[in-house]
Amino acid sequence: MENLIQALAIHAIPVIFAITLHEAAHGYVARHFGDPTAWLLGRITLNPVKHVDPVGTLLVPALLLFFSKGQFLFGWAKPVPVDFGRLRHPKQDMLWVAAAGPGANLAMALAWALVLKLAVVMPENAYSLPLAEMARAGINVNAVLMLLNLLPIPPLDGGRIAVSLLPHRLAWRFAQLERFGFTILLVLLFLGGLDLILTPLMRAFLFFIKNLFAL
């Protein structure tokens, strides 16, 4: 129980902001390209409460941390509503709206890496170790969310990017997979497929972070 409490304390801030800022970024970029839906609903905000899904942001991550003993994390926020038909150039602009979420996670991973660097080089004190552990959690959480969402499976961001890039006929056919997207993800998750896909990508990304910040 003590280990679970520690894991929750370390992961709480990184998880909440990784998930919620990911969604806010979608709304902000959608507004930039002509769709004010998320803005009108008050979803373009840094306030995590506006994006928290009780199940996906709180319950599921907590249960996974508990049953994996702090080794596995997965979750989601309330999706920001985007009316792609209101974008000025729907097919082209869809790419930037979709890429905004993973882009936000990349920015946060880099920011947490900077925090980790500061925690490592600062004189050791009562805050340096907890700060370093939280920073490591922030890097890992944002890396997982970024890489997971870039998988070309609708309705993940990577799927929307693929729809934007494919020719119209292929894009329409590929978009029809969206109704099965969540099922595909669950099958991959429980059969270990996500682990096979994400593990080498995570290693490559963490290697990049380690070398970029000389950690």
C-alpha cells in the first residue's frame, strides 16, 4: 500500500497534465484553423478539471498502477470536441489539429527532462530526489501518450494524421476503421501487441532524451 501511495503521489501531476494539456492543444489548434467548438465549450483551458474523465483520467490509471505495482500506466481524458467540417481546409487542417496533442506531449517530455537535469545537478536536498522521480515519471508518461497516439489507428491522432495524408478515396476507406479503433486497441493491449510496438519506440525516444540532456 505504501508503494502504491508513493507511485500515485509521483505520477499524479505528470499524468493529469500530460492527458489534459494534450486535449487542450487539440482545441487550441482547432480554433486557430477555424473551429471554435472547444473554445465555446470552455475546453481550451489549462484547468485539468475541465478535461478530467473520472474513469480514464483517475480510476483506470490508479488501478493499473496498483495491479502493476507502479510499472504500467494508461489513461485518457474527455476528448475535446472538434468539428472538422468547420475547419477552413478540413482534410489538410485535420493533420495539424491531430498532431497538436502528441506535440504537446513532446514539449512536456522535454520540459520534464529539463526538470530532471536540474534535479540531478542541484545540491542534494529533501526535494531533489522526489523532484527527480516526478520528472522521470513525466518523461515516461508523456512519451507513452505521444507514441501511443501516433499509432495509425483511427480515432487516435496518428489515424487522423493518416486520413489527412492519404488520397481522398483511401482516406475515406481508412476512416471507416474508426468504429473499430477502440476494440483494436484493447485487443492489442491484452495480447501484448502494444508492448511489442511501443517498447522499442520508447527505448529510442528515451535514448534521445538521455543524450540530448546528457542525463
